[in-house]
Amino acid sequence: MEALLKILEDVQPGVDYRNCRRLIDDHILDSLSILALVAELEEEFDIVIPTVEIIPDNFNSAEQIWALIVRLRQED
């Protein structure tokens, strides 16, 4: 989880990622940020995030992103 928080901070600094639950809904992360985030996550965690998984439900909080990472790693 710490690696994820560092990536999020690198992509969009100055956000309380531990407590924010509306990263997409509140437009904290925009489409370009999401693309950068997906690329970083795929590299860091050795996963492939299918396009169908790039939805607000998977990216609205650090916990949701982490759950996606864990699920994709288990499916691999």
C-alpha cells in the first residue's frame, strides 16, 4: 500500500490519499492523471489493468485501487 501511496503522490501531489474517497467523483484525478497512474501501477506491480477495469468504482480511493491491484495479481 505504501508504494501505491507514493505513486499517487507522484502523479497528483498534495492530496490526502489515506482519507479521500472521491478521487474521481471530485475530479481530483482527471483522465490524464488516471492514464499516468495506470502506467505506473502496471510497471510497479507487474500487472495489466484492462480497459474495462478503468472505472470510477476502482479508482475513487486508494483502498479501491489497492483492492484492484490485489485482485489482478491474484488472477495472474
